[in-house]
Amino acid sequence: MGYFGSSFTSPGTGVNIEICDVTLRDGEQAPGVVFGMEEKIEIATKLDSIGVEMIEAGFPAVSSKEKAMVKKIANLGLNTKICCLSRAIFHDIDEALECDVDVVGLFMATSDLHLKYKYHRTFDEMLECALSTLEYAKEHGLIVRFAAEDATRTNPEVLKRFFKQGEDHGADYLSIADTVGALRPASCYDLVTEMKKVVNKPLCIHCHNDLGMAVANTITAAEAGAFQLHTTVNGIGERVGNTPLEELLVALRIQFGIDSYDLTKLMDLSKIVEYHSRFRLPKNKPIVGLNAFSHESGIHVAAVLEAPETYELFSPDLVGNKRRIVIGKHTGKKALQYVIAQLGYRPTRDELCQILDDVKRVCETKKSVSQDELEDIVRGVMYT
């Protein structure tokens, strides 16, 4: 069992984690993304069915409609804990209480940059507000995640003071936000290690992907002892997004043996979020992209047809995806024969060679051949 409910410790690795998915809040902050009530409910329900331990449902202070959505999700009766975001002001805590959430993510920016240009106040002035708000939330029965925004550009000694003060005032979680994706794995490991020297409450890691290292940093944080790992489905979020849920969960399964999540639903969840967010996935997106389990090269396909593990680290079935054999310029006879057989054709050896030649000629100007085009070529060779 984890600190607040279910979690999993991988045997022999010491990695003890839970997932907090923030798609419905940070994911929705991606430019142009707006989730409606039914869309949020569908995403939250699917996240719950996968086994995610906490869902950040929104930011009630944004609007009355947002507040109503958070309240609705908090009262769905899901197994997961429901969290909402809060600034360091009493009003936001009151909004959270009216939403019936389990957890409030109370945040304050701690870097000199944010203090100077966003708050126009000193660290001590802001800390006093944050601690008063923390105490108020605890007095009203909330679990509090005390978060340092822009933590990774904050003086480490200042950050230690922030977390230590938060712990002393009753915070249940202490959260490191890599707000602009400034970390690299080595610095991430060192940062988490240093913070754990001064606090005992569970640490959270919230990574953005500005340098393309969000997954690596999140996994590294877990290895260093961070407990709660933050994600969004498909990695959507501000700018280039956050740690992708699907990539993190599969990495945790493959690299650490953590099997407490139902990965077979990841593809379905990805498609749901892709549709509702209108953020189209690149074909080469790991785990859930169209090409994640697609093969064209003749040498590769011949091996995959014999033993898929030759060119697939894990089966597409693990994540609810499917294998695709693509007919293109690099296709060999075995792949072509396999695909044609799936369409119900049994060409002779000479016919197969002719079909392959015709396919390659087409592919000199096109990257791949569609099923209809392939069937036209097959019929043209076999029945003329």
C-alpha cells in the first residue's frame, strides 16, 4: 500500500509510486483545448478503470462551469482520489471544499524569476500566504499537495525551506514542478535526492516536456524516491506538453515490472483524448502512434512473422494496439505473401514476383500501397 491508497513497489528496484493524471487540468491548458462535461467524465472514468490513483479534475477558480465539472467528477463514485488546483488564497480552498474533492493541489511559484515578474512580492511574503492557506485547508479536512511552481529554477536551499515549512504546517505531499522542462535526468536525480534529505512526506514530480525529457526525468525521479508521478494522456499540455501517461506506464511495466495498471485500455484512452482534444497524434508517437507496431522493411517483417519479439519490445496487445504490415518500397516476398494471403489470394511463385515488382514500381513515387491499390495489382497479375 502507498501513502494514500494503492501503489506498487517493484520487486528488487525499490521504486514505489502512484500516478496522478492531470489531463483534465494541465492537459486542458494546451492552447485550443476545451473539454466539456461529458468529455471530462468519459476521460476520468477511463483513467479510473486503468487504475490511476489520483485524477486532477480541474481548477475550480477558473469559472463556475469548471467548478461544476470538478464537483461532478468528485461525486462519480470512482475508486481514484479526486484533486483540484488551488492558488495560495482562502477563496480557492473554499471553492475546492464546495467541489467535494479529496485533495487540493496548493501551489506557489518559488523561483526569483516568478517572484519578481509574476507576484511582485518577496519569497517570505508569498510563503506566509501559502502556509496560511495550507493550514486553512488542513483545518477543513483536505489532503494537501504543497507544490513549488518553477521549482527546478529555484535556489535549492530556498526550495528546501519551502518544503520543510510545508511539511511542518501539515502538508501531505510535497511537489516539485519542472514548469518549463529545465531538468535532465542527472539533475533530476540529484534534486529529488537533496529534497528527501530534509523532508519525510511523499515527494511528487510534475514534468513538462520542453526538452523532450519529461518521461526520462519522471522515471529518474521515481528511482530517486519520488512517490507521486504526474502525467497527461498523449502528453498534452501547455506548450509541448507533459509526461505522457501511456509512455510512462509502459516504461514502468517493461523496465521495473510494475503491473498494477491495466495497460490494455491505453490505446482506447488515447483515442478518446485525441478526439476530444482535437490534438492529432504523430504517426511515430510511442506506444499509441500508428507506426508504433508497423513494419515495412522486408528483413524485419520476415523476422516479425516468425517471432514478433525480434523487432517488438512488447506485444501490441499489451496496450490495446495492433500490428500492421505495411506494403511499400522495402517490402519483401514473405511480407507481401502474408498480406496477400490475408486478403484471400494465393498467387503462384512467379505471380508473387511480378506483384512485388509492380508494388515496388508504384512505391518509387508513393511511400506505401493502400489495400485497394494492392488488390488492383494482385488481380491485374493473377486474372489477366
